[in-house]
Amino acid sequence: MPKIWVYAELNQGRLTTTSLELFTRARELGNVDAVALGPGAVNAAEALGRHGARRVLVNEDAAFAEYVAEPATDCLAALVAQERPDLIMFGFSPDSREVAGRLAARLGTGLISNAMDVEAVNGGFVAKVPYFGGAKVASYRANASPAIVLIRPKSFEISDSGDQAEVIAVSASIGEGSRRARIVDRLEEAADKVKLEDARIVVSGGRGLGGPENFHFVHELADALGGAAGASRAVVDAGWVPYAMQVGQTGKTVRPGVYIAAGISGAMQHTVGMKGSKVIVAINKDRDAPILKMADLGVVGDALKILPKLTEAVKARKGQ
Amino acid sequence: MKIVVTVKQVPDPNSSQGLDPDNTVARDREVVLDPGDECGIEMGLQLKEAHGGEVVLVSMGPERARDAIRKGLSMGADRGILITDDHLAGADALLTARVLAAAIEPESPELVICATESYDGSTGMVPPMLAELLGLPQLTFAKHVEIADGRVTVHRQTEEGYQVVEAATPSLVTVTAGIAEPRYASLKGIMAARSKEVKLFTFTDLGIEQGEPSETVESIIDAEARKSGEVVEDDGAIGVAKIMAVLQAAKVV
Ligand SMILES: Cc1cc2nc3c(=O)[nH]c(=O)nc-3n(C[C@H](O)[C@H](O)[C@H](O)COP(=O)(O)OP(=O)(O)OC[C@H]3O[C@@H](n4cnc5c(N)ncnc54)[C@H](O)[C@@H]3O)c2cc1C
Ligand SMILES: Nc1ncnc2c1ncn2[C@@H]1O[C@H](COP(=O)(O)O)[C@@H](O)[C@H]1O
């Protein structure tokens, strides 16, 4: 049986959802170990076991949470040398990808990033990656061992296997000079009441809204529907809304029951983050906008006129 | 202070996209300096203006990537290094990072600036690999960068907000697209760029052995596309009515 590792990312002591998703596939590929580093690791072991880790390798050194990437790379590199896993799966998240990148360079193995799936084929591993902005899917075979694959959030459904893991304390192996890029402060920007990636309804706005002063139309509809507000990168880069709201390749991946895109053209880098939604509604002034070709319902019209009326209609109906 | 900015030439994000029949990116596509790297250059120039020193652009790419470097030089960077080689087609992230590291190492910069990710579908793996190979700490996703007393401080964009991350120089920083509005090259800048040095290296010059690629493409197929649904022209009422019907069918209102 191949030896599969999952890097269990901890964010301020809490296991990330994306890490748990990886186990659904990992379990089908071989014997699964999880590696959890930093404060909270021991606590996380229970959940990791329940999702299919047979062993959880843990170390609670605070340096893993305090310093960017290097301590975790040191520890993983030492563990890889001892244990020789065949495949290491990481979530494609900002923190994990930095660790994975350093590790792949140190081991000289390279990696496959931004994958949506990984399979065992002829004794090796093949990962599926969106290509050419998502219009195509490329299959890449990893040539080195361990194979390192980074997988997009929401690629697999979390599923409980009801198992229990053996918890194994490992040495931190942090090098002398690896406590360098230090996180000295963490600041939270006003977050929505409903978490974007968990919301059942997402209303997103794009450049078509004309300016930041009109974005309240998006928030008002999201609030009326009990959902979360999202955005395209164009308006995040322009500073209208915080990055936390960005949906797409470089933002969040969402799969709500209903996704409403207002004033968003539907560039591949946006749609890769929302095309798994059950129902897609698009409001766009331009009949030829690509988003209208993938929406279940496309309305050709002015979002600035439609959004407020829609919010009224939703409120009226809910008020009944 | 010596600052190296890595720059990549990419297919123009604004030109119509095309793939050759063999699924490689059409060669005759317009190419431009990566817009993310333009922000990196701008950041480098602002730091140079505040602290003095030199901004060196380093790129790996075909001969014509010289145009990308030239553009950065006309914005105000001081000189460029282009690594070009017959073997660079299909270079993966690790080989790219090894090549860039070999070219940057002798420069001993205090700061290396990269974009968080490139515009042509790559996923930001080169910078952490480069940091590892150069033995530098990495301060990533920066939406704000400051240098004082041999320390670099960045605001690192996160899903919740941002972190303040600090390290001593030398360090590698990756910048987000929102960090700084790239300046336009002035006519004077464009003229001056013509006489600025762009050094050319091959893999052999840098002692790089290509080795086996870390991954092999097995197949490329069309992605499953969503079926297009109904499209209606709003007349002031039908848009809202249709959307309400969808929301009701989905049982969310
Ligand atoms: C490497 C890379 C990563 C990227 N990552 C992401 C990502 O994570 N997320 C993302 O979203 N993008 C991402 N992008 C950017 C993406 O390519 C697009 O540029 C972006 O999604 C466009 O945003 P937009 O649709 O809001 O703006 P535009 O493309 O400018 O579209 C605006 C739309 O609004 C319509 N419109 C105008 N006025 C109105 C009106 N009054 N009512 C209704 N409609 C109107 C227009 O017809 C148009 O279709 C990425 C790009 C690259 C290269
Ligand atoms: N061939 C290259 N030449 C110079 N810099 C590069 C090259 N490839 C990647 N980079 C740098 O790394 C950043 C992220 O690229 P990537 O890892 O390809 O997404 C780019 O924006 C550049 O700053």
C-alpha cells in the first residue's frame, strides 16, 4: 500500500476545512498519515483520525505558528527522510503552498499545484489540473518521489470514516537559522456574518457595479437572502472591497446552492471559483458576456436597477 | 541597497486567447511584461527612491523577453539580466527557480521582489522555491512593504485581514497586484533604457544541468462545461420575476 501523507494545516490552532477534505481522496490511495505542526496539533488529531488518518505525527512547537514556512519545511524534510512517504497532499491555500514550495525545492522533487484531483496510476500519481484558465484539464504525472500535490479547496466532500488515529510525537527539527520571517501581529478586517465559503447563497459583484459606492446593493441582497457577499478580483484589486470577498482562482472557491453574479463578465479565473455552484444566476448588461453562457438564468440588464428591486421582492416575500 | 525584481514575459491578458492544436499557448500571441511584475518593479523603484541603491531585473525566457526587461528599464530600473536557452521551453517551476537563483546569487541583493503569482496561469510556486534555494526568508502576499534598520516589514494579505510579518534583510518579498500603481515610462525613461545594460546568460553559463522534469503531461482534455440556461432581456420587471422564480425553486425564499 502506498504511503500517503496529508499536511494538516492549522490556522491559529484550528484545523482548516481544506485539510480535512483531502482525506476523502487520500483514504482511497493508500495508508494515510497526517502531519500536524504547531499549537493545536494534538487536539486536531482526533478529527484527523475520524477522517481517515491512521497515524498523526504531531509537534506543538509555537515556532510553527509564529514563523512563516521555514520551521514547517525543516520538520517535514526531516520526517520525509525518515519515513519516505510516496505522496504528500497539501491544500492549495496560501500557507500550505509556501511550505510545499520550499519543501519541493529542498527535496529537489518539484510539485504539482492547483490540482483538482489526484489518482494512483501504474504505481505512480497523476494529478488533474485546470489548464488554460479552466477551459481544459491537464493530467500530470509526478516523476519524483515523494510526489507533492497541492489540491484546490472544495475538490472533495468532507467525509467521516469513523476511525481513530495513533498520535505520534515527532521531533520539531527546526534549524538554527529558520526562525526568520516572524508574524508579529494579526489583524482582522470586518468579516461578513456568514462565511463566504460556507454560505448557501452567494451574491457577488464586479466592475459592472460602477464604483464602490454601489456595492451596498450586493450586501443588501446577500443580507436579505441570509447569504454572503462575494466579489471579482477586478473590484478587490481596485480596493472597493477586501480580499476576503474575492471568488476565483486566487480567491475563494465556493459551491453554494445559488450563486448570483452581478456585473461580472465571467473570466475563467473567476468562474473556476464558482462553477461548482448548484444554480448560477447572472445579471449583465452585455448579451455576449461569457458569464451568460454558463448561467442557468441570465438576465440582460442593469444590475444597479435590478439588485434593489430584487432585494425588495425578497424582503416582501420573506415578510409574508 | 540592491534590489532584484524578477520579471516574466507572459501572453497579453487582454489579447484574445488562443491555443495551438497541440494545446500549447499559441506562439504568435502578443506578449507583455507580467502586470503583477510591473507592481513589483514599482515597489522596487519606490524603495530605491527612499533608500538609494539599485534595481536589477532578472528574467528567464526567450530572446524576446528582452522587451519585458526593457519596459522595466524604461520605468526606471537600472539594469537587467536575461537567461535564455534552447532548453527553456517547458521549464517547470523548480527548474525556473534554480535558474533564477543561479543568476541572482552572485548579485547578493538585500531584497528580492517577485509577484505573488504570474498572469499566465502559473500558481506562485516559483517564489517560495527561489527563497529556499537562495536561503532567504520569504515574506509573501505583501500589500504593503517597509524597510528600516536592516529589517523588512510587510502587511501579508490573508483571508481574514492581514498579518504583520517581519524579517531581517536579505529577504524575498512577494507583492500583490494592489500594492502600488505602476508608473508609466516617460519619454526620457524610454530613451535612457536604450543604453542600459542587459546581460545574457545561458544555462551552461550558470552551471545549470537541466535534469528530468518533475512532472510529465499525460493528456489535455476539454473541461466539463456547464450548459447554458435561459437568457432573458430585462424590461424592468421580467428580470426580477425570473430570478425570484429561480430562488423559489431552489427553496431559498
Ligand atoms: C493569474 C490570475 C488570477 C486571477 N484570479 C482571479 C480571481 O481569483 N477572481 C476573479 O474574479 N478574477 C481573477 N482574475 C481576473 C479575471 O481575469 C478578470 O479580470 C476579472 O474576474 C474581471 O472582473 P469583473 O468581471 O468584475 O470585471 P470586467 O471583466 O470588467 O466585467 C464587468 C462586467 O460588468 C458588465 N456591466 C457593466 N455595467 C453593468 C451594469 N450596469 N449592470 C450589469 N452589468 C454591467 C459588463 O458587461 C462586464 O461583463 C485573475 C486573473 C489572472 C491573470
Ligand atoms: N521565467 C521567469 N523569469 C523571471 N521571473 C519569474 C519567472 N517565472 C516566475 N517568475 C517570478 O515569480 C513570480 C510568480 O510566478 P509563478 O510562480 O510562475 O506564478 C512571477 O511573477 C515572477 O516575478
